[in-house]
Amino acid sequence: MIKNHAHKYKFDCKMEKGHIHNILGYTENTIGIGSLHLHYFYGTSSYTNHTHYFSGITGLPVKTENGHIHRMQGVLELNDMHEHEYEGYTFEEVSYISDNTQSQVVT
């Protein structure tokens, strides 16, 4: 059984209307068992005069030398007459989440 954990993520979206957005944060609750698990993620990304929202579910874990990562992809919510596509991976390191407060990252 896998412990409830979170991954940090940070990457840039594709350029649209002459600018890019970066997205960063931590994944949320672990859903699944062992190597068959996913994470929720959500957040906001602002640039000058507008904000886009994003949310989704990661892909299944991809085994790495020291653990695993998850693929993230989607589209930032339409705002200011445009949207941005994003695609990237979480970082390999994990932060374990206590069973009592599943949505809070424990350091």
C-alpha cells in the first residue's frame, strides 16, 4: 500500500497572444493503490491583467530511478479571449500527508 503523498510541479504553458503562464503548486490527495494511483491538482496562473484557472488529474506514475513522477496536461481556462495548453511532469520528490489532514502537506 502506498502512503498518501504530494508532488510539487512547476512548468510553463505554451505561448498564446504573445505571452506564457507558468503553473506551480502541489498535487492533492492520492487516489488509488500502490503503483496504480493518481492525484488531483488545481490552481490559478496570473499574467499582467488576467488570470486563468486550471484543474485536472495526473496520469499514472512513471517509475524513475529514485521514485516516480506523474504526467500533467490540460488547458488553462479560457479568459481574455484565449487559453493556454500545458504539459509537464511533477517532481520526483514527495511530501507525505498525514492521514488526519489529507489535503495539507506535511514537511
